[in-house]
Amino acid sequence: MKKAILATKVGMTQVFNEAGQLIPVTVLQAGPCVVTTVKTAENDGYDAVQVAFGSIRAKLVTKPVAGQLAKAGIESEVVEKANGSKRDVYPVGRFLREFRFENSAEYSVKDEIKADVFAAGDKVDATAISKGKGYQGAIKRFGQHRGPMAHGSKFHRHQGSNGSSADPSRVRKGKGMPGHMGAKRITVQNLEVVRIDAEKNLILVKGSVPGPKKALITLKETVKA
């Protein structure tokens, strides 16, 4: 892997390509990500690059993260809000992640990874935590069929039979049953980058990506070329 970036989900919209075809896209606010640590095989046992992304109030930063940012030379800044109040804010540091780049030795501390690391036409994998659906039944969770809707029916959206009678006389492992749905780490592979706005650090990806708005999205070059 040579290219990756952290982003937040802005929402979905649609654009037109040169042929006039409508393309549904997800807008991602990608970077800038600041390199905080460069790990090497000699010192750490593997090659990787640690990056920080997203502004955060200084009082919400833990001491270990504050130490990481201080080593990278990233300091908090006093920002004045519209109502006149002031806050001590780190420009990056809300999210810290590692990328095992093949060319990690080419990076240095405080280097920035911006949206232009990708280009239109690139294929990427998007990873995020999916939306939580809470406790759901088997029909919504696994797409099972409902029961008869007549008045004499004893179940409508119930699951139905759970297993065999004599053999094996138990419910088999993996049986789709009601339970917690969503809020899982999901990766959607081989998505196409439709457009890049380097000035605003925006990446437009064809189709949908997991997670709600403002969710953290990890974009990596696809493993399925």
C-alpha cells in the first residue's frame, strides 16, 4: 500500500460526467493528515506512518496523545469563536491512525497527506463503522420471509422454526436470529474516485460508503485492482 488518507463523511449528492451521465457520489472531507511518527523496522519491528487528523479541543486530548503531538511539534492554538469566546484547540489530533506504507521511509514528521494523493479514476477501499440499527428482528436483519398475514396466523413477522426436531435436536450455530444490528466495521472495496477538489480537500467517491455523516472514513488504495 502506497496511498491512504483519513476523511469524514459529508453526505451524498450527484454529479454528471463528461458524457452527461448522472453519477451518485459520496462527498468526503479528506485530510489534511499530518505525519506524527515514522516507524521503522529497526526501531519498531515494522515500517509504518502514524498520522493525525481532525481538530480537537485541547482539554479533550489525553496525556499520551498530547505527548505524541508534542513530539511531532504540533501545538494547540487559541481560536476565537463567533460569539467572542476563545478555545484552546489542536489543529489535528482527534484521530490517530497508522498506515503501513511500502514507501514509509520517504515520509518525515509534519509532512501532510492531502486529498490530491488520489486522482480521478483511482480505485479505493472505504472502511468505517456502519450505522447502528439497535435490536432488530430476523426479517430486517437477515431478510427472512414473514409469516401468513391472515387472522388465524400466530406469527406475522416472527422468525418461524429455529431448527430440526430429532436430528440434531438443537439450534445450529450461525442461525439467523433477532439481535443487535449495525455498528460494525465495514469495508466497501473497489470504489471509484470520481472527482478531487484539492483546494477544499474534498474527494467524491462513486456510490455509498458505510457510516453516518461526520463518521471517520479510512480510504486506501484497493487490494482488488
